[in-house]
Amino acid sequence: MKTRKASTVAKSSARTLARSSVNATERAAGVRAPRLRAPVVRAPGLRAPSDPSGPRLRTVNSYLEKNFPDFFAEARFQVGDDDYFLYARFGQYLARTIEQNRVSRDKINRGFTVLNKMARVSARHPRIRQMMVSGPLEYIVDAPKARALARKRLSPVAQGYMESLCE
């Protein structure tokens, strides 16, 4: 069991005593102490209307930013905070790099990891699923090499979404 030092206990009890005497004095005089901070009033619609994800895609966004910093910075500059266009642009970028053989296999695998993370989140949120199907997976289905590689690298959930596009 942890014990506190006697000086800490004395300071704590002195603070409590001072607080209670001030509060008792204020209560007797009918004076109320001024608040130090104003209450925070939040507007009901703080999220952007085109951002259906909210905090759910935060981990996927941070992974994307960490592994594709140049792409992420340029895309955020061009499309702003809209995750729908960010991930649509990412699918286009991934499909194009696979078709043109421009980046290493490791970078391509990290790109599929982003899509797998997104598929995991989308299993619980239908709007993210819709964003994934109509965004990045559309570009991958349209590129033959990217589609073949996606069949090997994507998770079963993401492959199911991709197969629904092929039908």
C-alpha cells in the first residue's frame, strides 16, 4: 500500500480547509465566486457535411499520412478535409502506380494495408463501406494489374466489396 508524506497530507488538508472556509463565507454572504472559464457551447453540426466518417477513420488517416506523406499532403491541399475524395484519389494513385510499376512492392503492400484497415472499419459503418466501394475500389477494379494484385493482397472483406463491383 502506498503512503503519502506527512507534508503532502498537511498541504492537502490546509487547502481543503481554506476552500471550505471561503465557500462558507461566500454562502453566508450570498456571493458567488466568478467562474474561471466560460462554458463551451458546441454547435450541433461541426463535422463537414461530406465527411461521414468522423473519428472512425482517424487511425486509417494517420496510417495513410505516416506511410504516404507526400501523397497525403498533396491530396489534403487539393481536396481539403473531405475523406471521400481523399480515399478516391488514393485508390486512383494506388492503381496507377501498380499499372506503371513506379514504386516498390513494399509501398504497394502498405497501400493495400490502408484499404484493409478501411475495410475493417467499414464492416461496422455502412457510410464508410459506401465510400470505399465507390472510391478506391472502383479505380482498382478498372486496372487489370491492380485487380489481379488486389485479389492476392486484400482482406476477404475488401475482396467481397471488390467482387460486388465486378458483377
